[in-house]
Amino acid sequence: MKRFKSLAIVLLALSLALALCACGDKPEEADTDAPEQNVTEPQDPGPEPAEDPGEQTQGADLEALKAQFIQDYQYSDYVDLDAARVTAVYALNADQVVGAAAFNASAGAAFPHEVVMIQACDEQAAKAIETSFYEHLDSIAMQAASYDPESEALAKASSVVTKGCYVGMFFTDHSADMSTAFQAAVS
């Protein structure tokens, strides 16, 4: 009986090892397909800079601006949000977002401070993102109205700034200063 159990364990281990080996082969096949996809993908983004050369040449470094805000306003407890997380959290169309730099920082209130800066694909997309950000701030104000008057007031005082293809939302005590720095960076 003991040998039967040992044999069963060995067979189970071998079958798991074979299953893992079989799974390991599939990503290699996918990797060989990936270069073909990557060859076609750069052809698609090619026309986008041609449509919007002025915005592309400005080269606003949103990541550097985000790092500056974190350092200048001494945010130590924050969470970075990449472009994929920004589109998911703020329910944005990923096709409209060229780049994003964002973070949420705990501020001792019910709602964390939110700093979101986006380069949209065009001015129409920027307007749609701007509308989404205003709706987000209105939602915070409505939620906070009954139990967190500080967050409600902050949501009402916070700003959304749109300049060309760039949109920034600053739900923070430093909203005015950050808005000014954002506008200067994207000019």
C-alpha cells in the first residue's frame, strides 16, 4: 500500500511537470508571433504624430512634473497610477490617452488627494476627459456632503485644467499651485 501511494505521488508529480512543460511551450509560440504584431503596431502610431505635430514636439514631461509635485509637497504615502490604471479608475477610453502621470496620496481625510495629468490623443479627447474629471469631482463632493465637509469643500475648490491635448485634475490642497505648474509645463 505504501509503494502504491509513493508510485501515485511520483506519477502525479510527473504529470504536473509535463503539464508545466507543455504550458511553457505556448509563450514561446506567442513570443514568435509578438514580433510580427510589433511590426504592424508601429505603423499605426506613425500617423498620429503627423496629425498632431505641435503637441508632440512640445514634449511635456508629465512624469517629471509628478515627481516634482511629490517632492515639493512632501507626499510620502502615495500610490502611483500608470496609464492603464488611470483609464480604468477614471473610466476613460484607453484610445484617447497617449500618456498619463498620476498618483493618489493619503491626506488624513476620507478621500485621498488625487493628481492626474493626461496627454490625450487630440483636443476632442481632451474635452471628453475634462468632462469625466469634472463628473468625478462632483461625485466626490456629493459623497462627502453628509460626512466629510473638508473633502466636499476640497472637491468644490479643486481644478481641472485643459490646455490643448493635455488635461490635469488636481484634487488636493495645492490645486491652484499645481494647476499653474501644469499649464506652464504643457505650454
